[in-house]
Amino acid sequence: MIINELSILNYKNIRQTEVICSVKTNCFFGNNGMGKTNLLDAIYYLSFCKSHVHTPDSRLIRKGEDFCILQGIYDYNGKEEDIFCSVRRNQRKQFKRNKKEYERLSEHIGLLPLVVISPTDSDLIRGGSDERRRFIDMIISQHDKSYLNALIQYNKAVMQRNVLLREQRNDASLYDVFEMQMATYGLQIYEQRNMFVQTLIPVFNEYHHLICDAGETVGLSYVSQLAAGDFIHMLKDSRAKDRILGYSSVGVHKDDMTMTLDEQLMRHTGSQGQNKTFLIALKLAQFSYMSSKVVTKPILLLDDIFDKLDAERVEKITGLVSGDRFGQIFITDTNRKYLDHILEAIGQDYSLFKVEHGDVRLMENKTNQ
């Protein structure tokens, strides 16, 4: 899958632009704050119906305007897909596929697989367990609709149980109903997450070794309360304590994925360069996993990822993403000379754009015949 044309109107600081994309590599350079990340965020939004940097829909619209519009024309394994999105102030956002509006946005998730590597990935290491659960859930949901449904139903059941807890209700039959739902959907989520992490580990280790030859030992592991026993019994046993707390303290909504360097937690011991290498290897492993699960090759977004990395690691990453296993790539950087060097090393079709105050201008285009 590739995106051939991207149209943006009033999205963040981008007033209006139309980008004709290269089928392989698209590079965007410009100073910080000019709109490079916003452009990649628009591509992300067309895939996931939300901003990668968690910007509320009300703040997506350019200051002084009443709406924003995104449109992408995709080549999906030889078939054209037209994806349109409009966001209006104080109104429900609209998503259309080939001019037909979705009844539910969840129907769109997974159609346009995409992997993004950006500075915000540091939240996976530095942030709380919710960041790492969101990372796992987003990946699995792109190819498994039953998993996405299980997440939705599980979260509803947790919310309903929490209401009972906060209201200090003692009706055991009501607790039984919601706890049975939590157990049914929670077990499905647990098994899928565990299987995903186990599948990801060897691919992640391979990529980390290819990028870094420093002899570092990295690790991933999935941690869940469900591994310790029967979920339904744990829920019943925790009722008294949870009524005091006012929330459900047991369940897959407490799961985590530990990340280690030389058997120590990354957030405690990793340098900036080590953390970045770890995260890039993790995201490339995500790309490999998704490529094996979906019917089309995902798009790869690389947002200012080469800062804090030595030249050797940059060269290795560049060599990896230019290979046949990767498809269309979008790269941003503040330094054009840096991008010129990367494009020369890749040696494939590319388009080079300058981004300035939200305006996107094509500078160079190369097509191998």
C-alpha cells in the first residue's frame, strides 16, 4: 500500500497543501515548528482517526478556521482507495471511504496499516503502563477486529463495575454480571497480548543486534495479574478492597510490558542513545509483525529519529529501511544535508520537500525508470 496524493486544509499550522508522494521515500526538511511533524500526523490521522500526539480534535483545526479536511488517495494493492476526513468545531467528525461514510470509526481501523517512529516514543519507556498497553492494543487491533471488540466490551464492564464500587453497592448479583464479562473478554485480551509479545521478542532482538553491536542485552516481557490464577476468583476476592479504593484493582487494565537493558529496567539505566536504539528496534519489529498479519505492506513514518544517534547506527537504520521488506517511507529532519546523505545511501525513488510555516514545497524528485 502507498499513498499517492495527500491533501490537507486547515490542519494545525498547515493552511492548505497538496503533496504528490513518491512510491518509496519522501523526505521533509525545515526548522522546528514549521509543520513537518504535523504533516506526518495528518497521515497518521487518516489511518487511526486520531492524532498520534494525542491532540484533541478541537485543537486540530487551524486557528481562526471552523473546520479542517484531510484526504488521501491510496494505491491499495492495485486498487484506488479514497479516504476523506473532516472535523468541524462542536460537531462529530466525518470519515468516508470512497465517498461512503462509516457508521462506526472502528470499522476503519486496520484498513491502512502504518508504523510511526517519533520522539514521543520515549513515553513507552518513561511513561506509565497505560502507554505500553496502548502500544500493544493498537498493533493487535489493526488486524484483529475481535480483539478490538473485546477491548471495548471489557472497558465497558470495568466502568460499570467501578460505578458499583464508588456507590458502595453490595448487590452480589450485579457484581457477578460485570465480573463475568470482565473475565470473558479479559482472558481473550490476555491470551492475545501474551502471544503478541512472545512473537515480537525474537524479531526485536534481531533488529536491535543489527543496529547495535555494543554487546548490550535487551529484553521484553509481558506482565499480567491473570498469569497468577483464576481471574473471576481474583475479582470476587478483591471486592471488599476495591470498594474502599473506588476502582477495580485487578484485571488486564493493569497489564504491563517490561523493557530491560542488561537485565535492568530501561527507564532506570538507558542513555538517550540506548533508549532511542531500543525504541527503533521495537518499532521495526512492530513493522515486521504487522507485515505478516495484514494483506498490504504498512507505511513507515520516521519523524526526526536520527538525533542522538551516531553515524554508524544511522547508516545501519538507513540500510534496513531501504530494503525490500519495507515499502513507502516518510522521513522528517531539520537538516537537509542529513537527508541528502540518507537519500544517496538509499539510492531509490524519492521526493524531497521543504516545509516552512505550514507550506510544503517540492524541491527534488527522482524516479528510476
